[in-house]
Amino acid sequence: MVYGIRKRHLATIAFLLFPIIVTLLPDSAKESVKSRISRVLKFPIICATVASSKIGSAFAPKGFFLKTINQQHVKIEELKAQNSQVQEIIIENQRLNDILSFKKDLAFKVSLARVIARDPSNWRHTIIIDKGSSVAIKKNMFIISQRGLAGRICEVGRSTSKAILMTDPDFRVAAVVQRSREQMIAAGRGSGLCELKYITEGADIQFGDIIVTSGFGGFCPKGVLIGEVVSVGKSVNGVISGVYVKPAAHLSRLEEILVLLE
């Protein structure tokens, strides 16, 4: 007990005498003592700072990682959009190369045009193209795709034109059976098909026959593919009726077409 009391008194006396002793030291010694005292006093502060940073790091990552994940998600979506645009450009370039190669092989004069819209009032059977009277487009000129006949120009503006597709009920074109040379009119049916009309008595038409344009009536040259016979009705008094043709052109996929010029 007495030892403990003496120890506390000695510590008190040392604490009181310490400033006096420090003032009596040489300047070089004072700096060394001050530096050591500073390190001793700073140690608890450093420990507290490190501890707080570790505690903070235990809770901070959740928000940080959520933000990082969101940023990465945005970048991924941006890359997807860019990739989609690149793919569209590649596909478009391929289509244009194909149709330009097809154009070179044609024996008649044509003008390349883009499909820019469809008429909302007649969506399935009407398209609008980006060419008009300024480049010599005229009413009743026929339009084709790489696969075959597609339709006919029905309205012309200066820079755009409207065309009805060959399945429209108002569409007509002179046609011939490629195999038997039977002649008739191919008319739009309004249901994705064309119907062969004005078939003569005893005409030779069979399922699977290929129908092409005859060249009669002007505007549309001879030999343009129309489509294939998919249905042949019964013959009444030697006259066949109900002969339907599926268009060779993919009318719902038209993006570029060729206008047959005079």
C-alpha cells in the first residue's frame, strides 16, 4: 500500500519536474525530446483514424458497389445499342450491294429508291418512296424488288411518291404463263395474293406454274417475275376460275425498290 502511494507521488513529482528539465536541456536535445513526445501524443489519434477508416470501409462498399454496378449496366446498354446500330449498317450495306448488283444485270432503265413510309390508311398495300418528279418518276410506273414485281406508282410528288403493291385490289398488270404462254391479267386480291383474270377457254394453267409480265400495255417490260400459281379452281364450261398467284416479292419486307423508268 505504502509502495503504491510512493509510486503515485513519484509520478506526480516527475510530471511536474519534466517541463523544468526540458527547459534546461540544450536546444538539440529539446528538439529530440519534443519529437518523441509528439509521436507519443499522435499515436492514439493515428490509431483512432485508422480504426474509423476500417469501420467506414466495412459499411461504405454497399453503396459504392451499387453505383459501380449501375454505371457498368449503363455502359453495357450503350454498347448493346451501338452494336445494334452497327449491325443495321452492315445489313443495310449488304442489301444495297445486292440490289445494285441486281440493277447492273437488268436490261432496262431503273431508278433506285428507298421505302420511307407506309400509308396508315392502307398499311399492307401502300408504300411511300423517297423519289418523285424531280428525278423523272411518273404515275403508273411499275416498281420491282430483287425477287420480282412489287407494285405500281399511283401518286407522284416532287420528292416522294406513293405506290400500291401488287396485292392491292386496284393493281393490274398484263401477265403470261411462262410454261404454256397463256395470257391473262394478274390483279390484286387484297389478301396477300393475286388472281389471274380474263382466262380464255381451254387455257393451260397448272399448280406451280410461274407467272411473268407479258409486256403488253406499256410501262412494265416483258419477263418480270410475278409469282407462282398456288391454287387452280374448277373448270366451268372449259373456263378455269379461281387461279391464285403468290407474289415472288416479299412485299412486307420492302426497304429499297427499283422504279422501272420509260
